[in-house]
Amino acid sequence: MCGIVGLFSRRDPISAAVVSRATQSLYHRGPDGQRYWITPDARVALGHARLSIIDLTTGDQPIASEDERTRIIVNGEFYGYEEIQRELESAGHRLRTRSDSEIALHLYEDLGAQCLHRLRGEFAFVLWDEANRTIFAARDRFGIKPLFYALHRETLYFASEVKALFAAGVPARWDAESVSHCVEFGGHQVRTLYDGVFQLPPGHYLLATEKHFQLIQYWDFDYPKPDHGSSLRSDADYVAEFRQTFEEAVRLRLRADVPVGCYLSGGLDSCAVLGLAARHHPDPIRAFTLTFDRAEYDEEKEAREMAAKAGAEFYPIPIRQDDLADHFADAILQSETLCFNAHGVAKYLLSRAVRDAGYKVVITGEGSDEILGGYAHFRRDMLLYNRDGQDPATVAALLRDLNELNPVSRGLLLPDGNARPLENVRRLLGFVPSWIETFSARALKTQDLLAEDFRNTFGSRDGYQPLLSNVDVRRQLAGRDPVHQSLYLWSKTVLPNYILTMLGDRMEMAHSVEGRVPFLDHHVVEVIRSQPVTQKIRGMTEKYVLREAVRDVITDTVYRRQKHPFLSPPATLNPNEKLSTLVQDTLRGPVFRTIPFFNQKKVVRLLDNLNTMDEGSRVAIDQVLMTLVSACVLQDRFHLSA
């Protein structure tokens, strides 16, 4: 796991100082060495900040082909690489390293862009093909690893993080339309918050020559259309199929030349990972768990019980509101995006504790909710839109239970208050996914806080048109089960833009820790996508097939427990604590006044009225306030212009 930088100039020579500065800005991603290479004509440069995990002695990058006409820089891990190494050597390739990264270089020599179909793992890379004067850049299927690009003054820039693009000379400016997208539905597949800065979408690659560049998709979910005439297999068959594939994905992610730990909460996902990992690890695995001082957000008891069952070494990390306040700005700087809860800051502190304990690699449970329908809004979709044979009174009762049993999800995963009109979504899909309804209601709460010019420009637009226009509705959504449609849209937006950023790569790599996500192994995803939706959600039970597949390696408590979203206690529930003071001081302060998107007077009025709200309303409005405070951090740290 590393940080990468690439430059491809159509005109001016590339300065070594620029490449070095951009690479050094990613030191936190690769403290074990920073190297760069520039072509003799100074038109192409590749920089690499290395975190040594596989092949600690000979794995430095950029890596060159045998004839030195092709070079690659890689961020990430390729699993099952040893077999491919043997294939390449049998075909006559001479490998310079024993690292997993090198296989992509030689597969490209043999297969061109089709090499991506041989790669298994989480990755982003940039390759220079001298023979064809072509840049080939690619990102993994789900966006686990970040890769940004910008075209500025006839130079195409690539980097693992936006801050490296800024360090290389790309202007730091807000993109107002993208800010509106982020507030409305969690962000665009290609655009970012920053003007002229784009992200390579998950499952895509980019080809660039001196004259042009293009994006090409190489993978998608391809949920099957329901075949009502086919005979279903037994639950036992589905469970066995999932268990075999998922256990292999966990086992592969234990491969490293450094110690491997696990993130552990009291939830099904991380407990499943730990339970299976313990079966394939020769020594007790260290399990790192965050704890909070409010009972409804703390999962220490469940996690400790699970660690004991797995024979793991339990390592709790207590987090208080003061900790979240003290490190809020640093965490947001690493995320480079807006947040709606301080849980990302908690993850930032978790990865720091992992690093201080001497670990570089952890296996995590991210991605399970996106492929198995874990969030409460997916269960709501199942109840609302899969009603065949269901008693309406029973459905109504289950919907009431869903809301009552998930108070911390109010306004976050379940709708709270009125939503903006969503008829265009309904017209196109035939229904409105519950997560879109939830986000729309939250965006409506923000409307009155927007600056007049910004609201006049974007407030009346159909916020979901850009999302749906960027999706192949006919090939990927039409005729699919509503829950699968909802899963698909969430996985194209919130998963890469928020979950895998704020709760994944960026918080881990802030402290040079590599997170590995077996639930997003594409073999696992391709198994579960083909299974009926009832294997994901059955009644009020989410992630049914996973629950049954790992029952023998998890505690009975976890097996019977409903999904508990990972959240930190909202600042609005702790008005006398330091995080609440940070929110108040920031939103009343001079930096917030310089952001062109919000009306400070209205925000201050909201802050003044917090103590009059009930607890549920304060939980819901906390998400809006966190968004505004994180915008202040980005404005201040990046010195963004409008």
C-alpha cells in the first residue's frame, strides 16, 4: 500500500522538483521510501511513496520491464500473485522483484488493458508504455484505493490524493456544483469537490496519449434479472457457496511479510472476518476495537466476547469527545471530503493506535453492508417494494419496528422529515430507494442554511439527475429487484466517495496502515450478486447468508444481533464537551464566513436553538453541522478559492 504520482506533459518539460514535492506530500502513505523517475525527454514522470509489506528488500518502485520501455507505480495489493509470477516466468519474463506489484507490469506487456481481468485485490496504478507513448491508469472494481487526475496547462496529473495534485501545481479551488452533489447525494462518480480535479471511477481505466485521453469501464455489478421460472437452490447450497468464497478471500488477505491485525467491532462483519482469519493464522490475531463513552454507540462488550471466542488478543482503544475534537481537522485533511459524523476521526485515531502497536496491515469488514444489504434503509426497501404475498398490516408493523429499533440511524440511514420532490427518480426507476429519500430529507434541512446565490443557482435543480445520468440504467438497473437497484446506486456513490474514504483507505493510510477488505473481493461479490435477494434480507434479518455461513466462528450474541452502524456519539448530544465547543466556535468563526456556499447568520441561529430540540432532532441535525465544520477545515487547510 503506497502513494503514487504521475505526470504526462504535452508541452513543457516536467520539473524534478515538482515530482519530488508531490511525492513527498504522500509521505504518510509511504514512509519506507520515496522515489521518482523521469523520461529522458522530461515529458513523463512517475513518483512512488512506499509502504513495505510484500518483498521488503527488492520491491522499490517505479518498476521497469526487461527492456525498460514500460514502467509502473502501484498502490495496493494483488492477491494470488505467486501463481501469476510462476506463469510469467514460464512465459519468459524476467522479474526484477518478488513483489505482487510487478505482475501488473508484465501482464500488461502480454495482454494490454485486458490484464485487469487477471488482477484480484484492491489497487490503483499508473503505467507508462514508451513504445506506444501511452499512459495506462486503472482503479480497482469498487474504489477501495483512490486515484485522482487533473488536466492543467497541457499536463495530465495523477495522484493517490488531491493534496499531491495541489503540491504539483494544480490550482486549489472549490467546484460549486460538486459541493451541491456532495450535500445532495454523497458525490459524483467522476467529479470531486475541487474544480478541475476528477477521480477515476471504480472499475475503470484511463488511456492517455499526447492528443487525447478516454475512460473505459472494465467491470460492473451486472445484477441478474429475476428469473421466476428457474428453480432456486436450497439455503444450504447458497450458504456453502458463500462460505467457501469468502473464507478464501479472508485467507488470501493474511499474506504479508509483516504482522497482520484485525479491526473488530461488535458487528457481524468484522466478527466474521476475525472468526475466519483465526482459523488460518498460526498465532493469536490482535484485534483492535474502538470504545465510546455513550452506551448506545459502544460495542466493547460484544467485541471482547468475540475476541475471546476467536482466541484473539483484544486491544481496546477508548475514544472521548475531546479526542475527536483535538484530531478532527487532521482527519478531515486526510479525507479531503465532507463528513456527517466524527466516526472518521475515530477511525483516524484507531489507525494511529494500530501503527503505534507496530502493525502495518489490518483486515476490515467494510463493504459487507453494500453487497449484503446490511443498512436499515435496504431493509426498508425490502419491506416497501418486495411485498408479494406479504400481509399489509405485518409490513406496517415491521416498518414501525425498524424505525423504533434504529434510533441512531434517524436522518442518517432512515428518512427523517420531509424529502425534496423525487418524482424523476420514481419515474425512471419505478420507486425511490430509501437511502435517496433519506439523503434528500437531509439536504432539505440544509437548504435554509445555504447562501442565497448558491441556493438560487443549485437549489432548484434536480439533484439526482447527474447521478442517474451517469448510470447505465437500462443495462444495470432496469428489471432488477428494487433492493439490488438500491445496492447498486449506493455502491456507485456513497461506498467509494464516503465509506471507503472516511472509514477506509484515507484514515488508515494517514498513519501508514494498509486496510484489506475481503468482502470486496470481486469473487465474493460475483457470488453474492447472483444469489436471490432473500439471501441478503429475510424479514427483519439482514445479511442472512453471511450470518448462516459464519455461525460456527462467531458468538451467539453477534449471530442474533441486528446491524449497528458504526458512529461516534454526536456532538449535539454532548453540549458541554470539547467537540461541541469546536462545532460552535468553528461555525461562528471567520473561516466559515469565507465559504461561499452557506449563510452564517442562519447557521448561528440554528446553533442558538439546539437546546430547544429533542434528542432525535439533535441527532439528525448533527449530521448537517458536521458537514459544515468539515467544509471549514478544507477551506482553511487547502486555502481554497471559489
